Amino acid sequence: MSQGTLYQWIDELARRMPCLGKWQVTGLALFSLGVVWAERSTLTKVAEKLAAFGAPDSLERRFQRWVSNPRIDIRVCLTCWVRWVVKAFDHDRLVLLVDETKLSNHLSIMMVGVAYEQR
């Protein structure tokens, strides 16, 4: 887990997500790389995987603040992200895969993915 990788990802996100400020991009970069490295999205597990960048309990609190930041306009961020994903495909047609999983009577999770090379 090199700092170089993190800085490259920060630069890429800053170009692709102009809706975010510098510190918001840094938080997103750190969290998203942590999710990839941890292969989980649980804040505790992500923070543990990023121990090279700070104390896990401090990183977890930082991620909690980032996720609940009211100044981040999620709709604008999602629009930027969807544009980025769609531009990455050279195909005439984009196939979306949608899956809903009910975890209880009051909680469902919706997953949307993109079919790529028959996967």
C-alpha cells in the first residue's frame, strides 16, 4: 500500500469528481482504496487495512464524518460517477444488472452492476 498509489488515485478522482473539494476527494480516495484492499466496506475493516495511513480508530471516525458530511451532494457525485463509468465503455449498448436483497422486513439492499464481457 504505497502513498504513490493513493496520490495517483486522488489525482484521478479530482479530475473525475469536480463536485468534490480537495479534502472530500482525499477522503473518498482513502476510503475507496481501503474498500478495495480490505475487500469489504465495513468502516472498521477498511480502517484496519489502512493502518499505514493512520490509527485504525482515528481513520474509522474520519470515515464516519466523511459519510455523514451534509456538504457532499450525493446526487451530484453519483451523476459524475455514472458519467465516468459510461464513458469508460466503448460499446453501443450498456447492460445494467440489478439485484435486490431483503435483509429484513424494513431493510433492502439494491445492487446495480454493469455487464462486461459476459460477466
